Amino acid sequence: MNILVAEDNQVTLSLLEKKLGEWGYDVYTAQNGMEAWAKLKASPADIVLSDWMMPEMSGPELFKRIRDAGFTSYIYLILLSARDSKQDVVRGLEAGVDDYITKPVDFEELHARIEIGARIVRLERELTNKYDAIKKNYFQTIHMFTNLLEVFNEELGGHCRRVGELVIEMAAQHPDVSEQDFPVLEAAGLLHDVGMVGFPIELLSKRRTEMNGDEKEIYMSHSVQGEIVLNEIDFLRPVAKLVRAHHEQFNGRGFPDRLAGDEIPLPARIVSAAVAYDNLVHKGKISLEDIPDRLKQMSGYQLDPAIVDYLLEINLKKIQEEGEKDFLEIALDDLEEGMMLASDVRMKTGALVMPVNTEMTGSGIEKLKSYHGLSCIAGKVHVIKNSVKG
């Protein structure tokens, strides 16, 4: 346990250093607040023991700077002072102090206070380590599920990844969503269609209007199936609740529970909006310029009007970004003769399949599709914007 002692009185400093060393602590010292701050940045301490009145920077100023710096590990702060009025104690506490000891120092009391600080620091470290382990397991599990989705169906996996990114972009704008909610919300976006794993492949490419009765029943079971899968893992149960609700509609005509308006959890409304947007762009192939009209039709019917407003802002940003690019991302199935590659097409190994500026021909398009069929290349390429007709 490392302790930094900041004290401008050399006699008091030497005595504190000697006593703390006898108690088994590793001690380093500073004779003013500025020196203490420099040493702390170079070698963070577990506990800082500081006098109030020091040249260059006082103890409260030093402690406020420590708290504002946001060190990754908690630092326990003890202030020493001859001042013992209520006003002085309050001022010290406002600077972020954990404990306050009046001078002259009673070394028995100081020893006990230091031991309390050391226990708190150790407990904080244990909690941090446990939290880090839980967080690691959480994201490893999410990664496993997203990989499963992509292995099952690349298009479905891509859809879920895009929704996961979009929900965070929307959540960052929403005043009622805190950063603490982001991991659960992102996971719900990434895993909202996990209940589709094992569905007939031909069903995945159909719109609901194209499905027959049995197919609709199977499709409409996927939110509940997803909830069942995720509920098997304790720390994914908050995600499971959102996955169940991601097809509820603002007007109460969604599924599986026909929730309406604010009955639908806010994170689920965000996921639902992100799903609808991605389906319009990638499955419906609606241009970004035409997206606002489609979203307005859904506003208050399928989607929360307030969340549609955030989508409209994001869509406008995407239109502006697309206008600044000189290339388009095109699915292999949408390639046409005459289009020009804007970048090299390479295998996952890095081997060149087709160089930049290649003009697409029928045989070239078939070549790319065959490589994709062998899982050697991605399902989309970049083409020069002005080579795309219409």
C-alpha cells in the first residue's frame, strides 16, 4: 500500500514518514502541493496524506485536482489541519476529502484512520476487479452470439450489427438515456433477432406481407424465442426483456404483448426504430432522400414520434456524408455492367481479387459472386459514384 505524504514542515514530514514506514507502508513525500501533484501523476498512490496550509498549492486544492483528474483507481484522501471549525471541516469535505484529522496529530488515531483507508482502498480494488471480470464475460458472451448470427446468416448478422451501432448513436442524443444504459441497449440491438437462428433460410429474405399464415406465425415467434434464449444467462435478462419488446408498436398493434406508447420500455422503442430504419435502407433499398417520408408515415403508428425525430437527424447527417463521398457501397447482387471499382477487392487473406478502377462486366460480376459464395470476400464492394447509372 503506497502513501504519499505532503507536508511543508520538515520535522512533521520526517516524523510521519518514519511512523508510516514502521506500520508497514511504502511512503514517498513532497514538501508542497505542487510537488505532490507532480509525484502523484508520475506514480499514483493508494492514500494521500496532506497538510492544509502549504506553499504553491494547499491541501484542499491538491485534493480537488486529484478528484477532478479521475484516476483509474480510487485514491483515499486524508487532510491534516490545525483548523477544526465546522466551516473548515465542510470546506475540506467539499474538496473530496475522505477523512479529516486535526493537529497536533495523535499517532494512535492516525494509525487507525490509515487502516480504515487501506481497507476501503482494498475493497474498492476487489469490487473493480469483480466488475471487470463480469464486464469481460458480458462482452465475450455478446460477441459469441453475434458471431453465431453471422455464421447462421451473413445478411442477418450484418443487420444486427448495424442496428447495434445505430441504437447507440440514437441513445447518445436522447436526454433520458444515460451512458450506464448503453451496454444493455447495444446488446439488445446486436441480439434482437437471435431468436431467428434456426429459422428456414428462405423465410429470412421475405417481407411480412409476402409470408403465408404459417410463415407469419413462425416469424412472429422470434422475439419470444430470443427472450427465452437470453433468459438462460442471468446477466442478459435485462437484454432479453428488450428483445421480447422490439416488435411492439407505438399504436399497440405490434407483438407479442400488444404494448402501446409508454408501456413499451424506452430502450425497446429505440431498438424498434433502429430496426425499422435499417430495414428501409438495406432490405427495402429506400434512398436516404426518401427515408424521411417513410419515417413520417411510421411516426405515431409503428414508431415513437420523439424517436423518429432523432432518426431524421441521423438520416440527414448520412445524406451529407454521402454527398461528400465519391464512391458508393454496392451489394454484389446490385452490381451492373459499366460500374467502376473505387477500391481493390481482396480476399480475407489479403490476396488481390480485382484491382481498383476495374470496369464491371458480366463475367467480372459472376467472378466476384463466386468468390463471395466461397466466403473469400465480403458481400459488398465500393464503386465510383459517377459510374452508377441513375
